[in-house]
Amino acid sequence: MSILIKLSTTLRDLVPGYDPETGLLVTPKEEESSLTAGELARRIGIPHEEIKIVMVNGRQSGLESPVRDGDRVAYFPAVGGG
Amino acid sequence: MFRFLRVNMATKSCVFEDIPEEYAGLGGRALTSTIVAREVNPICTPLGPHNKLVFAPGLLGATNSPNSNRISVGCKSPLTEGIKESNSGGQPGGHLAKLGIMAIIVEDMATEGEWWQLEISKDSAKLVPSTVAGLNNFDAVAKLVEQYGKDCSYVTIGRAGEFKLTAASIAFTDRELRPQRHAGRGGVGAVMGSKGLKAIIINPEGGKNHALVDEEGFKAASKRFAKALTSHPVTGKGLAEYGTAVLVNILHEAGGLPTRNFTCGQFEHHEAVSGERMNQLTKERGGEGAVAHGCMSGCIIRCSGIFPDENGKFKSKWPEYETLWCFGPHSNIDDLDLICTFDHMCDDIGVDTIDVGVAVGVAMAGGGIPLGDGKAVMEAMKGISEGTPLGRIIGCGTATTGRVFGVRRVPCVKGQSLPAYDPRAVKGVGVTYATTPMGADHTAGYAVTANILNCGGYVDPLKKEGQIELSRNLQIATASVDSVGLCLFTAFAILDIPDALAAIVDMLNAKYGWKLTGDDVVTLGQRILSTEIDFNRRAGITEAADHLPDFFSDEPVAPHNTTFDITPEELQTTFNWIKK
């Protein structure tokens, strides 16, 4: 089991080799059973100040939200359109 | 120096007139809606002689304020049968403002089959027989440029407008004289066509920025507003880099990207039609492509990009998110180049990308076009210009198409198609779709901000709580922004940076010598909405029309499996300042 990470726009540049089609699969270590979205971001090299929106399984969450095996976590900088 | 230009298509009279007292202090949408509400009989036939077509730049037009040269177009809509304000970027708004023309009011109709063009310069205006009848927008403008030169700006309709199709748009040239900024919604192009008016040529020579009551005060406030725009990550950088197409991936992630005619909230090929992909291809192909392109003078947001083909030649402007969505996920097409071709065809033929793109997906749902068949869509699109039966059907928009093909899910409110946010997963914008007097329109109260983008606070998009208040406040604010002539995208900065609104109020006060406060902006927005709603009531559109089609409350949409559960009774509390 692992966590699927999806990145948007400029955040992709912070993770070398990120493939937008497949996203990034991260397997938490056993001792990371209480991993948060913020810790996960740091682990792949994305500073918190770059993140405006976090979605866990399609629902808005915060950096403090717990993430678990099998989750899909998406990070976005400030984006807007219309 | 401020005046109206009143044009009568039957008598060919073009008269500059002083601005009547009752219209003083109004601009943009406030002005078009007030003129339409006062001067147009609400029960008139929209494509008949009693309708009027009004063009108005905003209150901050022809100033050094950033992003303030938009133009509003107003009339009774042949699509919704209610009042319409549709606004656009491009150069004509700024040019009209510089000439001191705060509104053009086009009345009556020319003899059927005759086409005229309106020449406007500093001290004269006249109607002459059109030299470009029968041409679509790009050919028409190219020919007009040969005739009138590169310093003018141009307002045209394509063949869809000539055919009076109810999704026809009005095109406004951008800084490179491309007719690809449009007043798209509500069939305003059909109204222009019904009048026999093919083109407007605006020669800005001798025009100038408006006099300011307090020059220093204006300069300081304008600087503060520019700072707010450049310092906000969306208006300062994001929109320039990715255009509005940046929304494809985030709406997919949020489960609010309507797919295959609103049967699912996610599209498996979202990445192929995303803003990120568009940015990447634009940069890789280079040539005439451009990232960070402004559609009008004074724009510092620069969202409008130019998409190049494989050889680096101009293919289209960057399609907006809504265009990518309706010709893409909604129609089960994942070919970005093809979608850009459709975008360009819409600009050229002169139709609303939303109402026609949504019509394409609805035709697919009804078997009129094979699902996801790009070639068939291409033929149907060509058919709009050729006047084929299928072309005329989709050119009349989603409601007509749904009716013709017997479709159960026709995503329209008041006859106008829903844009690119599933109201079951982005409920705030669902309230706006249902209640705005314009017919389904995301820009009328863009609750996606707080629902999805974490801008201007946060309201859970999947719950009903807080959505009505959110939509109400945004609809009020938007009516004001549309009246000032500001690009709606300035709202991202306005919602997050308190000084941005204060700076706008200070600019208005410094320009006109007014003493407005922030509260007056709210009052103005409410007044505009009240005027528009009153027109609709007199046109026979009651609050019973303020609801979404029932499939949104019947059918849960994946992945969140939510329905639109805000009841019609609750929706009727949106405009709570209006006495019933």
C-alpha cells in the first residue's frame, strides 16, 4: 500500500522527475503511521509556504490532516481562473 | 465630455446626446442594465425592433487604473428572454471611453437583408453599408483593417450573428487586432444581427484619458490597486502562466469537473487538457505562441495566452477553462489541439464557446453527434457557419439542442447553459446558476473561490450550509465590479487583500469627486441586481425559474455521490433585500 501524490503547476518543478500522468507514489515507513499531509509534503521536498490547497481523496484538508495508506493527496499553490 | 451615442438602424440617425440625469454616475453593467430596464419593453421580442443593444465601458475606463477597460453589452436576451449583460475585454472598451462615449444605444432594425457598419470617431458617427457582410470575424476584421487601418478597434459579428442564432456572440478585437475577445453569453450577437449591424469601427484618434478631479489621489490609489494585483499569486503570476485552464486539474481533483454531460465529476484524461499541458506545449512549440498575454491595454494580469500549432503558427488564443471543459471532458474529447481548433472556430463564426460546447456534449447525449467523435464535432461546427440544420441547432445553444434531441439531462437555467462546475460538488456556484438574473452563469457570483480555491474564506463545497450567503455576497460584489469596467479576475486580489477594494473606491472618488465608501459599493451592486430582477419579473420570469434542472437533485454524482440539495424555497432567500 502507498499514498498517491498529485501536484499542480509550479509545485511540479519542485519534485524532479514528477510524472503528471501517474503522480507520485510514496510508501510510508512503518513508524509513520500518524503521517500528516504537511509531513508528507516536506518529505517530498515541497515547502509549506508553497502550498495553498490540500485535498485528501478529493476533499479539502489542512496540512495537519492525517494521511493513510491508500489515500490520494493533492497539493496546489494559489490558483484561480474562471 | 461624457455623452451617449444613440443609433437608429431604421432611420440611420446617429446622435450624440448629453447623458440624462437618471443615468449619471453609472457605467458598465450598471448603465447597460439601467438603460435596458428603462427603455426596453420587457415583453418585446428580443430579435425585433423594440429591443435595444447597449454598449458601455466602465466607470474607470480611460484612466490609468490597471485592468479597467472592459466593455459591457446589454439587451433583452433571445436565449434567456430576460435581461442580459455580457462583458468582454479587448480594445473597444478603452477606445470608447477615451472618446467620452459612455454608451452606444442601438435601436430599431434595418430593412431585413441589409447590413450596415457604424463608423465612430471623435466627433462623428455614421452608418454606412457594410463591406464585410457574409464574412466570419477574422476575415471581416482583416478586411476592415485594410479599409480603416490598424489604429482602430473593431466590434463584429460572424455568420452566427447574421443568422441570429441564439448563442451568437459579439467579437471585440484585442491589441493585435484579432477578434477573439467576446461578449459571449446570452445571444447578444443575434441581437446585433437582428438590427442589421455587422460591425462597429472605433477610431480612437483625438481621444484621451478622462480628466480626474484629484490627480494625485488617483495616482496613489491606482498604484495601490496595481500592487494588490501584482502581489497576489493568482493575479500576479498564476493566470499569466497557466490561463484559466489551470482549473481543469483542480476541479477534477475536487470531483467537480462535469464529464460526459454531467454524469460524472471527474475526467480520466484531465491532464491532457489541463492548463499545465497548455503551458508546456505553448513553450515547447514557441513561434507565435505566447505565455502571459494581455487582451486589452492596461491589463497586468495577462491571462489570455496564444496557443501555437505544431509548426509554431497561431492556432487560437488560449481557450478558457470553460471552453476546454465543454469541448473536452463534457464531450469526452481529450485532444488539446482539436479543442483549440474548436475555440478558434467559435471566435471566428462568432458563438459563445460555453453554450455551443455544452450543446455539443448534449447532442452527444441525445445521439445527434457520436460521443467523443472529434471529426463529427468539426463538421457540426463548420455547419454553424454554413447554416446546416445541425449547425443552426447547436448554434442556438444547449437548451435548443437538448430539446431537438430529446435529452433528459439538459444543463440549463433560464435557457442558458451551465458552465464548468458541477453544482452537486461546488454547491455555492450552483446557487449562482439557479438565481442570477442572467441565466446559468458562473461569473455572476463565482463561489468557486471559497468553495474550491481557498480565496476569500472557505465554505465546504459539498455542504449546503453557507452557500446562499456566499453566492449573494459575490453576486452583489460582481455587479459592482462589472460596472467599474474591471476585469472580474481582479476579484482574486479584492477577496484576499482588503486594500484592493479600498483602492478601487479611492480611484472612483478621485476621478469623479465622489465620497463613496465600501458600503456604497454594496448598495450599487444590490441596486443593479434589483433592476435586473425587476426587468425579468416584468418579462414574465418569476422566482419559480430560480432552480436547477431536477436531475441535479435526483442523481448523485461521483466521486462524492452528492446531490444539489438546496431547495427552491431556500434559493428564494438569495436576494433577501428585495421585498416580495
